[in-house]
Amino acid sequence: MNLPLFRAHDDPGPRFTELLRRSGFDEMVTVDGSVPVEDYRHGTTCVAIRYADGVLLAGDRRATSGHLISHRSIEKVFPSDRHSGVAIAGAAGPAVEMVRLFQLQLEHYEKVEGTSLSLEGKANQLSQMIRNNLPAAMQGMAVVPIFAGFDLKREEGRLFEFDITGGRYEETDHASTGSGSLHAGTVVKLGYAEQMDAGAVTDLAIHALFEAADEDSATGGPDLVRGIYPVIATISADGYNRLDDDELAERTQALIAGRRRN
Amino acid sequence: MNMPFYVAPEQVMKDRADYARKGIARGRSLIAFRFDQGIAICAENTSSTLRKVSEIYDRIAFAGVGKYNEFDQLRIAGVRHADMKGYSFSREDVDARSLANQYAQSLGQVFTHEMKPMEVEILVAEIGHAEDGSEDQLFHILYDGTVMDEDMSVVLGGKTDTISDRFGDFDSSPTLKEGLQRAVAALAGDERDLAADDLEVAVLERGTERRAFRRLSDSEISSLLV
């Protein structure tokens, strides 16, 4: 691999995707016709909720290929840098690749420019990546993420929803994506209150994913046998923090105990 | 028809080397040294925005002296090289040695083939995973592509011999405080003092964070210097 030196007029600047293109990496492979839904993995339900200290991201752990469960412990919530995170739903392959590129893009920009992108700048970057995926989305391999972060200038949590065309929509309180998003979103909507604390918002997210798994076959519920719980992360002024499984197990048990019929 | 004058290749190379050395000696110097928790780089730099020391990758740092636009171009190329390598293979596969070789190739190429050599001297530092620092590396690369693998410390820029002598040797890896005090005294010399805002200090620190590179704030530098 050579040292990538460019002349001033065709320098890719701080954009990593542009650098890849100039260096001959072909990001996107397109095919004619659509890819059968059984032939690739699908990730499903994620929610994001704003709370007192920032914003929370949560996602279930199931991946499906058509009607089959293809993975029981896939992760759909990722840190994108120290103060932001992304949750993905849709075709798992392109989605995970998109997250990887997105993480790299944010770090690459920070190193080349010597300063971080603004939260809005980061959301716009993700928007462009989704738009670039549009040809694949038209063949069924859509990726629909939620982006959330702590805005260090405004000192508050913010969250953004997207559609497959790369449309970016900022939400004030909560957002959900994926096949179980209707059910999960309803639970969040009914249970939401302004300025919730970290504990209450975590319980709400667990509840939302639990109900979504109850109604939607592509969403995985908590797996007490294998000890698999949703991935939940909070993003506050202190940065991205993934909650550990012990805490989630305890909160899940409490939820289930409240539901059990005698 | 005009015949071009014959100039001996030795003379051409010597002229270019002199030119590059003069350019480098004009700027202020920097010291990189190993300490008990990693590698520290201390540069004399009055600007707080135009950096001499930067992050390349998780465990790799870059430092340059000489002409700013030239070493900054090399720094960005290094970030690009590392990020692309990490993207196409894995983060573990990015290493300082291969980057240092790339820099050497590129500088050597410019030195022999272009009109003007680059007036820069650069450093590529990497901390390994071994707790005792035995895998830490310091690569010093000159304007003509010469690469040197340094052991405990290295001085880049002008008056390197004097500064190295003043810095001296430590019997074992110093703490950051000890090393930094010695480095600042060595850069300053006897006639003047350097304060935190004349300095740019960054460290590669062994710890739990993936990205080991960290800049020291002025207040942190001040507290280490007393």
C-alpha cells in the first residue's frame, strides 16, 4: 500500500469515502433485479429516547433471513465516536458496513482536520451514506438507522431519524426504526415523560423492545436461557456508555415479574 | 547551442542536503522520549493551532519539524494510509514500521528526483502492548529518506547534538514529570525559560482506551513542570 499523496487540485479533503473512491476501492456493488429476502440477513427493531442527561439508544438482538432466525445475538447499536451512537435496522450486511464506514469517517475527519465534526455535521454525513445506498435499497437492501448524540455546544441530547433516500429528520423526544418499530414506538410514546432519569428511561426501552418482540416475529425478546439482552447505551456529557448485561438482566427480571400471572 | 554545465552528482546531492538542513535548522526543535507509561513528544511551538505533533492511528503518533506545509502534507498522508489500511485489513494490521518505510520511500523519491527536497524531519512513534514498553518504537526519518530506529529518546530539528547532550540518558524509564522537565530544560538551554504556552506536548499512553494519543493542556503541562 503506497503513501496516498494527492495534488492540491484533487485532494479528497477530510472525507474518507472520497479517499476510498480516489484510491480505487469500489464501495458499492449493484446487481439487476432484487435479492430474495431469504438470502440475506435482516436486523430489526431499535429505539432512541431523549432523557435528562442526554439520549439513550436500544436495539434487540435478532437477525432474520426471511422466516428463519439467522442470528440470536447480533448487535445493532454502535458508538460512532465518543459522544454519539448509531442504531441500525434493515439489511444487516450493508448496515454494519455503513456503520463501520461512518465510524471511520468521523475519526478520519477528526484526525485530518484536528477538530471534531458538529453533531449536525455527523448526521449529514450519515445522511449522505444512506443516499449512496439507494440503489441497493431499491433492490430490497435498505438500511434505516437512527443517529443520536450529545451536542457539546448545546449541551443536550439530540436524535435523528432517516429514510432510505437519506432524508434526515430531527426528532425532539424519541424515535424508532425496524419491523417492530410500530409497537416499540407506541410503548415509548405512552411511557415517555420529559426529563426522565437514566433508570426510568432504561426501563422504558426494555419495555418497548419486550412488547415489540411480543408482537413482531422478527424482533427478539430477552433470552433468559442464553442470557442475551438488548444492547442499550446512554450518551451523555460523559460520553457513550453501554450498559452491562447484569443491570439489564435485573431490570428485565423486574419487568417480567410485574407481568407474571398467578 | 548552449551546453549545460556539468555538475558532479556528489555536488548536486550535497547542495540539496545543505538546502534541506538549512530549512530544518531554522525552525524550533522537538524531543520525543519514552517514559514509564508510553511515549511523550514535547515540541517548542508558540502556536496553539498549527500543530507539530498529531495522532495518526490508535497507537501511532506523528511529529514533524521544518516547513509546516510539507510535514503537514505528510501527516495527512499518514492518517490516510493508516485509516485505509485499517479499513481494508484490520486495525491490528496498522503499524508504525510500514508507515515509516512509506515515508522514507516518499522522501527519498522527492530528494533524488524533484527540484527541491522537502525541508522536513519527521518522527513516527508507536506504543506496543507490552507493559514494560519493550515493543515501543521511535522511527526518525530525514529529508533524504534515511530511517533511524531510535531507542530511548530522539531530538528533531536544529542543534540536535546540543539538545541531546543536555537531555542525556535516564537509567530506567523516567516518569512523565521527570522526562518532561528534562526535555523542556534541554530545549530551552541555559539562557531562557520555556513556559507551557511555548510548548506543545502530547503522549501515547498505555491504558484501556483504544486511542492512546492524548494532548496535554497548558494547565496540565504547567503542573508537570513545577
